[in-house]
Amino acid sequence: MTLKRIASKSNKKARNCLKCNRRLTNLKDNVVNTCEGCGQQHLVDFYTNNTIVLTVAERPELRRRPGEPKAADPEPEQNQEAFKEALEAFRKKWKGV
Ligand SMILES: [Zn+2]
């Protein structure tokens, strides 16, 4: 069984059940959709770039909400500040030699 599907809205399969491939009705962003055929539950995410992402309810860890930042990414500003400091330290070090 497919656990997750990322598909364009124009793709006919984008709205199909991950388990039995039956067309899912009343797909709504961020609302759990239950297949009328087999009862499979889907986590639904509509992305702004016309993409529909379906994830089976049993595997919520596979899901990522639109615009959700990756936990590991530092703030861009802090990142640049740290880079400048490192560059400065690098320059001082080499001037001294
Ligand atoms: Zn189904």
C-alpha cells in the first residue's frame, strides 16, 4: 500500500485512495478524509503550488504541512552573523601569520 502520495491537482490520481484507489470525495485541506470504499483514513495537505499530498493516518510522521520549517534549520540572520564572525576570525588569523 502507498503510504504517501504527492501529486499535482491536475493529476487524475491525486484524489484517489492510497489503499484501494477509489476516488476520494470532499477532500479538504488539513481535514482527515476517510475513504468511502475501504475506510482508509488520509491526512490531507493542499500545497499552494497546486499540489495535493495524501498521507495515511497511520503514518503522521511522513507528513509535512505547507510552510512548516524544518526543525534543524537555524534562522537565516543568525546564520549570516555566525558566518561573518567566522570569516573575521579567519582573516585575523591569517593577517597575524
Ligand atoms: Zn479506499
